[in-house]
Amino acid sequence: MKPFFDIQAQYQMYKEEINQAIQEVLDSGNFIMGLQVKMLESELESYTGAKHCVTCANGTDALQIAMMAIGIKPGDEVITTPFTFIATAETIALLGAKPVFVDIEESSFLIDADLIAEKITPRTKAIIPVSLYGQVADMDAINKMAKEHSHKLGHKIYVIEDAAQSFGAEYKGNKSCNVSDIATTSFFPTKPLGCYGDGGAIFTSNDEIAQKMREIRVHGQSKRYYHTSVGVNSRLDTIQAAVLLVKLRYFDQEIEIRRKRAQEYFKQYQGTEIVTPIELQGRKHVYGQYTVRVKDRESFQERLKLQGIPTTIHYPVPLNKQPAFEDKYAFCPVSDRLSDEVLSLPMCLYSE
Ligand SMILES: *Cc1c(COP(=O)(O)O)cnc(C)c1O
């Protein structure tokens, strides 16, 4: 059976350029915060339109650093979706705050903006919508609600987009990572823009928050051996930045291949019992995952397997049902149901 992600095929496409880029880092010896890290941050700022890009070690740390920068602390509540990868809620809990789960929309798998207001309390400090599978949630509605409730509560409710699966996507003409107060992404190899190890980045157009995040990323230091706050060690390796600089040149082309594959799947399954994903009004979906819904998932998965087509389930258990976060007060029937129906199909960008 083919692999679900054709990482090797992609490397073969850009092999010479990537080898050379890595070789340059080896020759320079600047493995930590080398020139390529700065160059990548500046290119990602231009690409997204966000004023600041702060790279870091992975997409999970990106979430944690963003929340540390806005002062999320024990007792705070952060609203998010249960229909996501564990990292979104895990980092909230690691900071001692409480993930408050809001159900999703059936048509898009994204947090239902209409259900957020009823979960806001005086302890709510942030909302983390996840741009799941590569499509941005209803950011205008979410930003507007956060602003209204910030006024009522007398403290700011920040909106943090978890864009780990949606780098390159668009919402009303603006790029994912530039549609909220802060955004985080991941460069894990299988994400839309992936490196060859772990990597991540945080985006904001707020100067003060950007400065805090830069300090937190390196032990809370403002200059060498001077520490203004308690931070972490979470830098992006120069070698990974060099790989990403090469891959960024081909990134828009890859998005178009993803969108073409999606179109082909749509044609193939139109009129069958397989429900294909939709691109919402005003959005550009990058299909970080191509995830369909099917009532009898097991037999469909088995049928594909016999044809040599690998599939994956993103995700089999919603976070409010995970032992780590068990929350019987989080009523999320749509999320519960869809977790039994979703199946991701391979994108195979370069394997044919
Ligand atoms: C992958 C992912 C993360 C975490 O990124 P890592 O780089 O693996 O730490 C966070 N949120 C979502 C939605 C993800 O898909």
C-alpha cells in the first residue's frame, strides 16, 4: 500500500535545492537562530501579511507561547472546539486554564460561532478557533463577538487562530494567520507547509505581543542572560528554516495541486453516499486534509484498502470525550456524531 503522505516523492522533487540549502547551514555552523531563521520570518510576514512572525520549535509550543504572552493563567477559561488535534486543548490545560468546548458546524467541521456566546464567563480570556483540515472558521463573527464581550467584561478576550492545518488558506481575501489577534501554525512534515523535522510559528500584528513572544521563546530573555519573565526554549532550527525557504517557493503551486485533487475527489464521489467537504463562501480551502463523511465508515475504509488506498481518521475521539479532558458538561452532539463518520483520503501531490 502507498503511504498516506508522500513525503519522499516531494523531497525527490526539490532534492537538489534542499540538499544545497542544508549544506549551506552545515558550512556556516549557525545552527541556532541563523540567518535563514530571520529570512524565513520575514518571508512568512510578507506571505501572510501579518506584521510579525515568530518561529518556534513546533505548533504545540506556538500555542503555548501565544497564550503565555497574553497572560493565560490558572483559573482562566479558553473556549475552543473539541473536534481538533489534542495540542489545541493540551496547551490550555498545561497553563492551568480550562478548555471550554463548543460544538462544531456539521457542514464545515469548524467551531459553531453561534454557540460561543453562551459559554463566555467572566473567566474567559481567549477563544481558539481551529482552521481544521485547511479552512478558516467564521472569523468575522468570532472577532466581533470577542470584541463585544471584551467591552462587557472589562478585559480583552483574545482570538487565537490555530492554523496548524491551514497555512496558505484565505478568509475574505486575507491569509490564514492574519485574521485574528494571534495565530499559530505548525511545520510538522505532513502539514500543508512542512519541514523535515518539527517546526512552528506564531503571527501577530501587535508589536507588544510579538516582543513578548520573542522573549518567551528564548527563556524569557530580553537580552542575553537578562530575563524579564519565565519562558521556554523553543527555537526553530536553522536547518529547518533553510528547508522551509526552499519549499515556500513551491508552496502556492502545491496548494493548487491540492485543490485540483479535491476537485477530482468531488467529481468521483458526487451523488454517492460519500459526503465530500465544502468550501464555504469567501474562503480558500487548502485541503490540509481531504476529509469525507460516510455512515458506514468501516466498510468504505475496507473497500479502499483493498484497492491499495490508505486512509486515516482525523479524529476518532472528540477531546471532551478523551480521558485527559473528560467533560460531561460539554454538550457537543455534532462533534460526537461526526467523529464516527469522518475519513481522510490521501492527497498524493507528487506520486503519479
Ligand atoms: C499538528 C497540529 C498542532 C500541533 O503541531 P505540532 O507541530 O505537531 O506540535 C496543533 N493544532 C492542530 C490543529 C494540529 O493539526
